[in-house]
Amino acid sequence: MGQALATQFGDQELALVASALEVAEESVGDYYRLSDATWLRYPYEVKTLAELMPAEVTSRALAQVLRLRRPPAGGRLRARDFYRICLQDHNLLGLIAREGTQELLLPLLIYVLAHELVHVVRFYRFQHLFEADEEERAAEEARVHRITAQALGRVRLARLDEVLKFYEQHGCDTYVAGCA
């Protein structure tokens, strides 16, 4: 009998998420010329499936960005927006299982996290509005992919080029659907 497909990241995958986030943040930060202090002005968090609420889980993406609002704190009068990157462990692990190679997970995580961080930066800079219609979202996805590919251009990692080429040829939705 075959081994059951994992739906949530285990300790090994969580360690890869941490490594991927470091590479993604540094690459996107270099692309946009963001210092560590500047990142503090663009608050975001990354959550994996075990930490997500049911409404934050989707079968249609490898990750998604949600805009949330923190209540006013510390004498502030206004609430403050922040973004949550919701990794969809089940979709990422399903893709890895379909591809039959665990070594694809790190480059895939780097791409996905860098892609979502580009969205975060663009939202904070008002280069794209979070609320957009389907046509605007599709155009934005293409722009974000191009920026992500440029930001990751200096990263030397096996199989990262494969991930970038697949997204360039087929788009984000196809990778989830398993056409690779």
C-alpha cells in the first residue's frame, strides 16, 4: 500500500520555509532597495496551513496574500493594515508529490514567497490596489511574475530556473492544477 500524502508541513518543510523566506526577503529587498528598517514599515507575516483559519485556506493557489487590520495600539487613533502570506501546504506538497522530487520544494518556496512579497511591497507603495477586478488582477500577476523573476535573477539554486520557466510559460494557476 502507498504512503499517505502529507497535507501539512512537518519540521523539515518548516525549516525550508524559514530558509526560503530569508532568500526571498533578501532578493525582493535588494530589487526594491529596501533596508531592514524599511521592511519594518511593510508589516507582513507568513502562516502555514496549521496556523490558518478555514477562510484562509484555498485549493486554487500555492499561497495567497490577505490584508488584515490590527486595532489601534500604543496611543494610536487609527488601525493599521498588515498582510498575511498564507502558504497552502496541501497544494505545495501535492505539487511536489506529482513532480516526484522533494528537491523542488526549496526553489518553489523561494519563488512563491518572493512573489507574495512583491505583492506586499506593491500594495504598500500603492503601485497596485489590493481590491481589484479579475482583469486587473490577471495583469498584476503577470507584472509580479516578471518582477519576481528579476528579483531572483542572482539566486543560484538548482531547479529555480525550472520553476521560473514554468510560471512564465503557463502562469500561476496551471502549476497548482498539476500540468507540469
